[in-house]
Amino acid sequence: MSTKEKKQEQVDTLEKEVFQHEIVLHNDEVNTFDFVIDSLISVCDHTQEQAEQCTYLVHYKGKCTVKSGEFKELEPKCSKLLQLGLSAELI
């Protein structure tokens, strides 16, 4: 009987690290809950429930991350929120 040797190879893999950016929505005293909810649904593709939760967090905590991802994806969304009169920043 012969014994076969098994060789285990170690393979290095490269992972592309993509820095995730965030759109942070800040509280203001101008926009209504309904307007903010509708804006998050149309601009950030939130569900009704997500938009409501974010709106309440913004109201009670002062700010909330409403979307994260790559800069090139988030930049036009943040610009649209700003055009709608919401207080948002891309970080």
C-alpha cells in the first residue's frame, strides 16, 4: 500500500477595498415629516417603513445616515436632497 501526500497550497487573494461613503440627513425646522418621507422614498429608494424610521431618527437624534455606498452613486442623490431643501451632507 502506498500513501499519497496531499499538498496544501496557500493562495493570496487581493480584495479591493472600497471606502463606503454616507449621506447624512440633518434635522431642520422647515420640512414636514411627510415631505421628508416622500423625498427619501423617491431619491434614496427607501421603502415607506425605512423612510419613516429615518425621519423619526432625524427628528429625535438630530441626524441619521440615510444611504451608504460609493461616492459616485451617492453624489447625485445627495445633490437632489439638497435641491429639495433638505439638510444633507455626503461624508
